Amino acid sequence: MEHIPVLLNEVLSFIPDGNEKLTIVDCTFGAGGYSRAILEKNPNISLIAFDRDPYVQKTADQFKKEFGNRFTFIAKPFSTLKESLNKLKISNVDGIIADIGISSMHIDHAERGFSYQNDGPLDMRMSQDGTSAKDIVNLMGEEDLRNIIKNYGEEKAAKGIARKIAEYRLTKEIETTTELRKIIDEHTNNNVKSVMRVFQAIRIAVNDELGELNATLQQAVELLNPKGILGIVSFHSLEDRMVKQFMNDVAKEKSFSRYQPETDEKPKDFTLLTTKAVKPSKKEIEYNQRARSARLRVIRRK
Ligand SMILES: C[S@@+](CC[C@H](N)C(=O)[O-])C[C@H]1O[C@@H](n2cnc3c(N)ncnc32)[C@H](O)[C@@H]1O
């Protein structure tokens, strides 16, 4: 199935109209849905796109042919944002967006090992290198495994599931997504939500997803020009919490009551453009089930 961009109109509404000359960064190129819409919105936008998944290179090559110098692709993690832009002699940009879920290309290709519904090797590496899900599931100590499942999956049965995994691998290496799913199913009485949560937890660990996001937020705000926007679409509560907290820190003015002493807190450099996270409409969810947990938050430099 082709990847359907999530909250696309909502994200686009924060990209300025008109013919202004702007540089925008799309941290998560994927199938190019956001990148295309942004490039088509204004002919004077130059767009720099990041993606660490080598599978998207072909689409990036097509974009290069179609958009020429207006499009630059960087095949690296977005946590290299500042360093990668510096190499291009760019120190300021007008917008940075990121859509940090996994894409349909990940889920639909069983050989990538992301899907608990299709049999595939236990891989889950977006960048195709480094530690795989198989390494984590087979080599990590039981307690660390339990913490990953508990903290990144918010799974109540983490302890028991980690124990079952540790017991199983004494007799045989866990090699496939189906094998892992069976172990979780047996322990949780076929609770598909537990399976989802464990797969999510392992995927977050394999790709250091929270570390990537955390490292990037601070760099992003340092790069923004006045009126520049930062927009993040996240898909689970751990990421959304991190984004919310960060955006509140840089943009939310404290409200003082007359009973509190005045502080010397400086005015904030950013404005919150989304006081509450923007969620997909019912219509979007009906059309694209994968959008259901998406949350968009946006700030703008004053
Ligand atoms: C949900 S998809 C983006 C889809 C895109 N907005 C579109 O409309 O086609 C997320 C993409 O971000 C990439 N990605 C995730 N984490 C990344 C990271 N830390 N650095 C670079 N790319 C990353 C994934 O490989 C995936 O292709």
C-alpha cells in the first residue's frame, strides 16, 4: 500500500503562502508526501529532506530530477540536522517539519521485520545497519529487556513477557516476527494490544527513536529564522509528551496571578501555534487507519 501522508493539510497550513523565498527542512522524507506538497505550494521554496532509510533513495532521485536545485536530499539521521546543514553552508532556515512515525513502506514490506501481522526476519532497522531487533531480543539481559518493554511499550505484562523471551531463547534463537509474536501471545492470552506494544518498544529501542527526537528539537529551534516554524507529527504518547514539554518550555509564557511575586523570567522566543495537539479528523481516520494516533504540534519563532 502506498504511504498516505498524515495530517498533510494541517501541516501545510503552517507553511507560508505566496512567493516568498524560503528554505524548509523535511526531516522525514519517506514517500515524499510532505516534501512534494511543500515544494508545490510555493515555487520559491527550497527544500532539504532527510531520511536514514536507504529504501527511499529512489524516490529522492526522482524528486531531484523533477525539482532540480530546489531539492536536496540527505541520507542521514535527522539528529545530524545542524552538522549536515552546516556542511551545505546553511545556518538558518524558515521551517522544519518532522513526521516521525514509521511509514507504510516499513509495515508493508515483511522482510523489514516491523510488522507483527506478517512473517519476516526480526530486523526493524530503518537505516539497515547497527543493532537489529534480533540482536536485542536474543542478546539483551532479561532486566534490560523488561525495562524496554515497560518504558517504551508501556506494557503492563513486561516482566512476564521478558521472562518468557529469556526462557525461549535458552533453547533456540528467536529469528522471526512470528516467533516473537507467538511468545507474547502465549503469555498474554492472545492480547494483540500487548503484541503491538512490545513490537513498538523494540522498534523504538532499535532505532533510538526518543534519542533522535530529543537530540533534534534543540538543534531545530537554534536554526530557525524569525517567523520560522517547527512542526512535529508524532504517533505515540512518549514522543508527543517529549514534544509538548519541549514546546511548552520554549514557547509557553507563565501566567502570573496577582498573588504571586513577579519573577525575572524573560519573554519566550517562540509562540505556540497549537495550544492543543492537532488530531486527524474522523474523515481522515476513516480513510487512513494509520493516522489515528497522530498528533501535530507547532511553534513559531517571534
Ligand atoms: C512516517 S514516514 C514520513 C512520511 C512522509 N511525511 C510522507 O508524506 O511521505 C517517516 C520517515 O522518516 C524516516 N525516519 C524516521 N526516523 C528518522 C531519523 N531519526 N532520521 C532520519 N529519518 C528518519 C523513516 O525512515 C521514514 O521514511
